[in-house]
Amino acid sequence: MNQKNTGTQMTDKALLFINGIPPKNLPETEVYSLIAATDGAFHYLKEKNFPLEKLDFISGDFDSHSGNDENVYQEKFIYTPDQNKTDFQKSLEIIAEKGFKKVDVYGGSGAEMDHFLGNLTVAFIFKDALEITFFDEFSSYFFAPKDLVLENVKGKTVSLYPFPKTVNIITTGLKWPLTKENLDLTTRIGTRNIAVDERVTIDFENGALVIFLSR
């Protein structure tokens, strides 16, 4: 399971910018078949001189947008006023409706930790429908499938975070291996492990598990 794009060939992945801490370095866009942003992220993309014509859609309620934005990019706006869902959730719904299964997300982390936890919870809701990988300046993180393989990771920090419980975990290639062990938010978590091999495998029987992989 490759967690990062390494070439320039277009993939079946979508790229989504959301309104957390803006990435210092914008990702390559040529490898994505769809590129989208929430209306909050749209502001920082403009400031970073992102080529906005590459956006396939921008979703949100657009309360903070100027008339010029409306005139130039109106055909890309998808109005999503439902206040019972976050802009992130509504954007994922649109991406799923368009048939995509893999989404790379930038801007998911934030100085306000409720923002980060909210985004992680939304990813949990979609974990069976979409393969979502978040990227920030420090790590990538995602909900693991039950038979995860990580390649070319020797020396990287690999944290296993139960959400809220993960049963019968078996790992190979980690400094502190797990052999049919459980992780639980209330008793034991598996953060700050280290990959001692280039190839790491993580299998588990039941539950949900978030993997944080240092960049």
C-alpha cells in the first residue's frame, strides 16, 4: 500500500485542501484526477498563488467570499449550506459521489485540536468507503486496512493509535513488535514505535486503527 505519490503519472486519486494549517509546500497536482477545496482552503490557496484553474470544485457556504470570487470561479462553486456537517464531510460526500475511492487531504491538522479531532472523526465515518490519507509538515496519517503493508520506511516513526480499540494486532518490521495484542484508548496505545526494516506489516482482527507515519 503506497501512501505517497512518487511519479507524475495521473492516478485515480483525488486531492482535497481543507481549512486547517496551510501546507508550507503544495503537493504535485499532475498525478491527481480531481482537485478540490473547501471555501476556507480556497483563501490560502489564493495567497499561495495556487493555479486555481486546476480546481474541479470548491465547496462551502461562501459567506466570506467576495463578488470577484463569485464572478471568476462561480462555475466551480458547489453550495453546501448544511450546518449539521463539516465542510470536510460535505466535500468527501461529493468526491465519493464522483466515484473516487482514494483521497489525499492537506490542511487537516490545526492549531485548534478540536479541528484536528473533528477531521479524524469524519475520516472514521468514511473509512470503509474511502481510503483517506492526511498529510501535514510532520507526518502522514490514515485509518489502516486490516492488512497494511508499508514500504521504504526504515528509520521512520510509526505510531499505532486505536480508535478507540483495536484487537489482535500483529506487526513485523517494528522495533517493538506486537503479537496478537490489543490497543485501547483507556489502557494502552502504540505511539512512537520505529521501523527497523524497510517493510513493515500491520494486521489486526477487529476495531479501527490510525497510523501516523513520520515524513
